[in-house]
Amino acid sequence: DAGVTQSPTHLIKTRGQHVTLRCSPISGHKSVSWYQQVLGQGPQFIFQYYEKEERGRGNFPDRFSARQFPNYSSELNVNALLLGDSALYLCASSTGQGAYGYTFGSGTRLTVV
Amino acid sequence: AQTVTQSQPEMSVQEAETVTLSCTYDTSESDYYLFWYKQPPSRQMILVIRQEAYKQQNATENRFSVNFQKAAKSFSLKISDSQLGDAAMYFCAYRSGGGATNKLIFGTGTLLAVQP
């Protein structure tokens, strides 16, 4: 079975641009969460979606948005990119609400120049 | 708000030896879950072990075990018979047992080096 897949693996954007990151969960997983991991720190929670509904939002500005599609895949969108948005963006999926842990993808490395 | 603290930025262990990584957390909740994740250079976070707060018995997964001290809010990870493949960043994480949002709260990580 395929794991959690994220695309692209790397990308470079210019300040002020927009970016869309994509995530496909493990088949059968209905929950998708997004995390931002800045170099040298632990991941920080951005969003959680379950059954296509937003179930939680972390302390991130409105420039960050996300959605989940009927096939449970998800997109994370970031507008008006800042240098500080440079980070590894991780997607995680779970069958239910994550009591048994989440399965993470390998992430998208975003560099803003 | 819940917090997770890992006070050891780096640790080193000889191959085949045992190492313990420390984690403390702060919460007023009684129902929660604790996790240890491993992040190798490949970047993918891999679940190592999971503990439910209501269970007194410490979780064990092969060479990995935890020492869960609920009153002290401590959750350390013991790796026995360390192998070269254990070298990675290790993160301790907390998840509330209830509520609509089941986010993971991570510590800052411990970088484990395994010496041959």
C-alpha cells in the first residue's frame, strides 16, 4: 500500500507569490493534518480536516488555507509568501481522529527567496 | 495550553548499548496520548511508540520502551541494543484525548547519534 504522498518534494518561490502543496492520504484514511517544521524545531500544527470538514486550525495567519476533497486528498495554500514561510511542510493522515497515531509523508521543502 | 519539553538537544550512544531520551509535558487534562516519533534524514516522521495516559503499564515495541510517570508528567524513551539505523531526530508528542481538534504538540527534538 502506498503511504502518505506529498507533492512537490521541493520548490522555490519568491516573496509575495502563492503556493499550493498537495497531499494524498493512505487509502481509507479520512483525516488529514498539516504541520510546518522550521529548521531545528518540532512540527507546528496548521490544520486538521476530517471527512472534508475543518476540525482545527493552529496559530497561523489567514494567508494559510486548506481544503479536503471528496477522495480525502488535501491542499494547503499559502498566499503572499514571506521569507519566514520557508520550512518543511508535513502532511499526516489517520483512520479516525488519530488516537493510534498519524502516518506522515516525507514533506514538501519550501524555500522562499 | 499543553507544552512538551525535550531538554536534551543531542545524545550519543555506542552501538549495542542502551540510551534514554527524556521528555516532560505540561497539561491539566486527564485523558491524553503520548507518542515518540523518529525523523531520519529522509524527513519522514515515523511512529516509534504510543502510550495512553489511562494505562499504567509502560508501552513496549521490540527494542523501544517508555517510562511513563503520569504524576511527574514524564515520558522517556529507552532504546536497547542501539543500532546504526536508530540514528535520527526523535520527537516527543502530546495529543489530547478529547475535543474536536486532535492535533499533535511536539517537543523540540533530540538528535541521536549512534557510534559504531
